Amino acid sequence: MGADLAVVLPGQAALAIECKYTDDLSYVVRDGYHQGMTYLAELAEVNRLAAVAVVGPDGVVPLGTRTMTALGSIDLVPSATLAAWVTTAGSFDHA
């Protein structure tokens, strides 16, 4: 797994964070989504619940952007809200 940060509890749940610190939103979204899907596929091999955050700069990444997939969620997260994402993603209320 090549995520910038991953927390994996085998057989339970996993969170992965991918950082894309650029002003180019299309790069953050496109490359972040592709990498996020790859991480979800890898995590699905050992966990039923998984979530990925693609983190970008405040003011570039829109707040509250989520894609639900069969494997878990991929969220675009402004850097200032990452701590809140980790707290709420960790509960898997959205999974």
C-alpha cells in the first residue's frame, strides 16, 4: 500500500489518507480518486470497512465531497478539516 498514512485493524476497519498538496483541483480529484480506489481495493482484502481521505489545500478542495463505492468511501478533505474527518470516518457511520 502506498498511502501517505494508513491505519489498519486487520479484520475490523481501515483508514487511508492520501495528500495532494497542489492548487490544481483536477489533479487532486483525478489522481486522488484513482489512488483512493486502489487503496480501497487493497484494504478490502483484509477489512470489511474502509475509508479514504484525499487531502488537499484549504480553498482548493471543496468541503463535504464524498464518493461511495462498493468497497468504501473516498472523501475530498480540506487540510483544516482532516482531524474532524478522522474522527467521523473512524465511526463508519457512513459505511
